[in-house]
Amino acid sequence: ADNARFLLLAVLIVLYMLCGAAVFSAIELPTEREAKERWEERLENFTRRHNLSRAELRHFLREYEEASVAGIRVDDIRPRWDFTGAFYFVGTVVSTIGFGMTTPATIGGKIFLIFYGLIGCAGTILFFNLFLERLITVIAYVMKSCHERQLRRKGVLPHNGRRGSGTSEVDSLAGWKPSVYYVMLILCVASLIISCCASAMYTPIEGWSYFDSLYFCFVAFSTIGFGDLVSSQNIRYESQGLYRFGNFVFILMGVCCIYSLFNVISIVIKQSINWILKKFACKCCHRCQRRLFRSRRNVVMPGNVRSRRNISIETDAVNESDTDGRRLSGEMISMKDFLASNKVSLAIMQKQLSETANGYPRQMSSNSKQNGFSGGVGALAIMNNRLAETSVDR
């Protein structure tokens, strides 16, 4: 199942990338061609007006491109490698945004960046995971409190919190967890609010349109970091210290919220993949019936006792070859067949052994399996464990 899920996800990602490439090519390619034609026309007019050769002009433009990489611009901008500029640069490094406006040009800087980014990115990812853990804790606690208040308002749950006539409701509430869709909705709203507030700050200060500011917020908060729009690059701003502090706070909050939202969306994608695999599996009815028969069979009957009407292709197609010979002769089942017929019991035994080794049994209710917060790796595992912990009454 894991291999099938992995292959299906890989195929869907490739198809998603192909569709995205087709859409962006159809939208952006005509504009690129028009811009290239306008540039060629301006270049031709400039060389004719100033009596320059195309080769000399192109050589000069290549030198300017090299200067631009080192931080030289036509307009006045702040020095890129003063302390504030360097601090802004390391912030884009450890957050994995990487705008590309500032890059080390020396060999020593590039070598130091490799080791610095290795530790810094790992530490920042750990910070994002811990932030996600606490964010899910707060969301789960608030949603559980609202759920308890709703039950008390309906009279199902006693107001004093003691167990009485609503004992079954209290027990069910102990295993209650918020739905992954509610958490995704809350994170979407939080990310949208932060982006709108940040855009309202960037629009008048940076001189961007409000839509460009929203675009910059998504590119920066999602750590894509194209570098076409970069904040805090001018030499002076009104209330410069306050603006840089607000810029730092908005980027930090936005990256944390978008990172958490990506993890929750990945759970929804995993649920969708499981649903697709389940639909495909249900079409193979013969295999499903065979698997169901093998999982429920716990006794072995000799071949001379079994009647002919109990033999079918759906159930006994796997018993061909030497196994049929043993069973028709009355021999006991082999170890291989015994393990196959009792695979459900073995799976339960392995789960119990794993829980005993971890020191505690994990209580999984039907609601926890349906809400999507079961299992996971890395940040998802942190989220799942925190949701399991917050489901207990505080």
C-alpha cells in the first residue's frame, strides 16, 4: 500500500507539473516575446543614434550584468553587505526563502554559506515544527472548548464537568479531535489575514500595487523566493526602524503559518490518494473476496472432509500446486499457509508488541481515524502526537 501510494503521488506530481508548465507557457510566453522585440528595437535605435556597434554595446551590457550580481544597481539602494543587509541575507538563508538579490561573491563566503546554511536551515525547520506543534495545540484546545460549551448548552454535558447521566458523552469527548478540514480552514484564514495586513504595509512604503504586495507575500511566506520583488531594499524609509521590524515580524509569522498550512494540506492530499487507491482496490472484487476469505479462515480442514460446493475460483485460486496435494491427502497446513491465513492476528500482535516497546498503548478511536490525524512522518508525526495529547481533558 505504501509503495502504491508513493507511485501514485509521484505520477500525480508529474502530471501537476506538466499542467502547470503548459498553463504558464501559454500565459507568459507571448509577453516574453513582445518584451524581447521591444528590447531589440530599443537596442537598434540606441546603436544607430550613438554610432555604436552592436558588439561593443553587448559587451558593455554583459559587464553591467556582472556588476549587478555584485550588488550594483542604477538606482540608489542600500549597501547589501552592511550589517543590516547581511542580517536580512542570513534571514533569507535560514528560512530557505533565498530571494537571490544578495549572494556571496567570494570563495570564502560561499564556503561559509554551505556550513552556515546546513545548520541554520535544520534549526529553522525544527523551529517551524515546534511552532506547528504549539499552533495545533492551541487550535485543538480552542475547538475542544467550543465543542464542550456547545454540548453543555444542549444539556448533554453537565455544567460542573462531573460524570453523571452524560458519562458516555464525556467518554466520547475525551477521544474527540478537531477535523483536519477545520484546522486547514483556520490556517487559511490566518494566512490570508497576515498577507492582507502585510500587503497594506508594503503597498505605500515600497510603492507596489496591492496585488503585487499579495504576490510578494505568498512568494516570501511559502519560501519560494523568486527575487523579482524584495522588501526593504531602498536606502531610506519613513520610520525605517519600525518598518524593518514590522517586515521581520510579518515574514516570520507568514512563513510559520504557510508552513503549517502546507503540512495540513499534505494530510488532505494523503487522504485523497488513499481514497483513490481504495476505489481502485474495490474494482478488483475477486481479490477482495479472496483476501477476506483468507483473513477469516482460522482452521484447516482435510481435503476429504471439504465438500465440492465450497471450492471456488475466488477463494481457492491461491491453493493450487503443492498445497492442494497436501490438503487432499489430509496433511496439516504448511507454515507458509498458516502465516497467510493468520496475517490479521499477526498484525495485531506486532502492533501490541510495538506499543509495549514504546511504553504505552496508543488509544485510537474511530473519530481519530476519520479526521485524518493518524500516522505521519516528521512534522506530521509531531502534529498527530500533539492532537492525541490535546484530546484528553485538561
